[in-house]
Amino acid sequence: MTSQSQGIQQLLQAEKRAKDKLEEAKKRKGKRLKQAKEEATAEIDHYRLQREKEFRNKETNVMGSQGNFSAKIDEQTTEAIRNLTSSYHRNMESMMKKLLSTICDISPEIHPNFRPAV
């Protein structure tokens, strides 16, 4: 009987060691999952920062060229306004004379389609 109880004791001890090993393996697995999650998060953050940097560079290139376009358009608009203003000042006097002479100098004529009543 002692050999049976000794065998049972050995089985119980083996079972306990197996449970301990399973718990230890679960703990290692949990630690490894945490570590993998942290590594993945760090890699994601690094990738996100890299992509944001590339985006900012592209945005700067595009917006910079748009800034050049808007500066060119502003310059062209200013030049056009200057030209129109100088043209206005140059031609104002002569146009006023033409307009006043057209309005004030009336030469009465009979319209070519007019037919006197018979």
C-alpha cells in the first residue's frame, strides 16, 4: 500500500509541477504579447511620423508653388491696374471732348427712311 500511496504522491507532485509549468508558460506568453504590442506600437508611431514628414514636405512643395502662383497673379493684377489707370489719365481729356462734342453739336437732318405725308 505504501508503494501505491507513494505512486499517487508522485503523480500528484508531477501534476503540480505540470500546472506550475503551464502557469509559467502563460506568464511568459503574456509578457511576450505585451512586448510584441509595445514593439508594434513603436513601429506604428515611427511609420506615422515618417509618413507625416513626407506629407508635410509634399504639402510644402505644393503650397509653395501655389504661393508663387498667387504672388505672380497679384503682380500681374497690380500691373494691369497700373496700365488701366495710366491709360485712363492719358485718354480722359480727349474722350471728354469727343463726348461733349457729340452731345452738344447737333446737326438736324431728316432720317433717310422718313416719307412726307401726301
